Amino acid sequence: MSNEIPARDRANEMTVLAKSKPEPGLWMETRPVPEIGPDDVLIKINKTGICGTDIHIWNWDAWAARTVPVPLVTGHEFAGEIVEIGKNVEGLTIGQRCSGEGHLIGKTSRQSRSGKFHLDPETRGIGVNEPGAFAQFLRLPAFNVVPLPDAIDDEIGAILDPLGNAVHTALSFDLIGEDVLITGAGPIGIMAAAVARHVGARHVVITDINQARLDLAAQVADVVPVNVATTDLRSVYPSLKMAQGFDVGMEMSGSQAALDQMVEHMVMGGRIAMLGIPPGKSPVDWSRIVFKAITIKGVYGREIFETWYKMIAMLENGLDVRKVITHRFKVNDFGQGFDAMRSGLSGKVVLDWT
């Protein structure tokens, strides 16, 4: 018997979290359930993660004010199940558990037509530019659906988007046997540390000035946490049998001071993957980067869909990031979830829509 919920029998309204006013906050509202097109699926949302981007939208900072149309259903980290399928969709089934790529790409750019989907300049984001996943139902192009194996539950499925950022960053350079420095012990930095160790880095040092997050990093992964507000980073070299510095860096904090420190502690010819975004324009000592022959790679989102394949394979093969989830709330208590994220004392926060 089919599990499909015909449109005529489905509830016409759903609960959402929306950016309804150009001011701080989100509001729980009722909206029509989306109607899907022939190439779409309708996903019943079970779990969602709160992202740093969602905090920018909540706070209504300058970036959010110039980027997010009001009103908009927000959220882009999710797991759920397919409840309706467009007539042109093949390879997906009703009741199938899934997450999904939140970047909606164009099809006409050189990048897209050559398969480099994550570099498409026409990309729009669900929950940022288009209606998102903080809702009981999400319309998503079938192209963007990522089926979830039984080994990955909805809670982990709901944080695959940020884990994908961590995986994309961590796998930017060969890590086997390398000494790795990660600046910024937020959830993505912590997950990148776990990935680096999983794929064979020799040592992983993660820095921050937030001791609570450094303590969390030590619980999630086999890393050396360093609070650079109280400890000289160079003091860890002897115990790790390091002479020159770090081979690979991952800048996850968005702090110019952290990037400057990373450059100073890289070996000659070191490689840096940069996911963090410093606010505004920042002065950079390019002479240090040039004379140390450092390679810097900017990282945005996930490689579609190579990153998804790799992170799902690693999760099935022993990568464990569950401890990065520190708070769980029913969606009716979403305000507490955002308070936890905004406090700077949490890891990932997951909202339950069931």
C-alpha cells in the first residue's frame, strides 16, 4: 500500500518559523503547505539544526538585512521523509528518509554545465533566499535530495549540512600524516577536527578563546585544544614533536587575528583552507603569505554531491560527531534553542518537529 499523502487529503496549513519582520527574532506562524512541481518532492520535516547563519538572521545584522527577503521561512539544516513526489521524479520513493542540499543551483553557467555545481554563480539558498526547512513541510527539487541510509538517524541527518562544510574544508588538502591547525572551535571547526583525525592526520590542534567550546572539542575528537588567550601556541610544539609548524591549517573562526596567527605557525609551503568569514575588510600581511609560499583556498558550502558521498561513507565507517550536539528542543521551545546558540556555550542545537 502506498504511503503517499494525496494533496487533497493533506493538511492545507503547516507550522513554520519565519522571519516576518525586519527586526531581531523569528516568529512561529501558520503558512500554506507548499505545492510541488513536476520535478520536486515534498518532505515532512522531522529534525532541524540551528546554524550560525540562522543566528545572523535572528539577530538581523547588516548581512541579513541586505540578503534575506521578508517575510521568509528560514532554516536549511534538516532531515525528514518524502511524502509526495512530482510526476517527473524517478529514483525516490514515498516514505524514504532523506536530508538535502540546501543550495539551489542554476543549470546554464559554465560551472554547472561542467559538473562543478557548488561553484554555480546563480546559487540560491533555502532558508536564506528561498523558503526553508523550519517548517513541517519543505518543497525541494528532487535533484537536491540526499537519501539517508539506516545507519544515519534523523538527528545526525539534520546536521549533515554543517558536517558537509567541515568535510569540504578538511578534505581540501591531503591530511595523512600531517600536523593540522584549526582556528575556531565552533561546531564546524570541531567536526572538521574529527574528520581530520578520522582520515589520518598525525596531530590536530584546535584553538579558540572560548574554553567551553575547547572542552567540547576534546570530548568530540582526539585533538589538542589550546586556549590562545592563556597559552602560547608554540608551547605545544615539543610535546607533539613538531619543529617548524603546521602543515595544513583550517580557518573556521572568521577572526582576522586567528588567520594572522595561523600564517605565523605554518611551515614553509603550508596550505590553508579558509571557511571562516572575517567581518568587513581586514588588513592582511601578504608579504608573510608570499615569502612562506602559503596556499590559501576559500571554501564555500559543500561539493555537490561528492562531499555528501564522502561524509556519509565516513559516518558509516566509524566517524562519530554526535557529541557535538549539546542541546535538543521541541520546536515549540525554539526560543530556548536560539538562546543556547547565541550564548556561545553550545555545540549544535537540534529542533524536533515530530
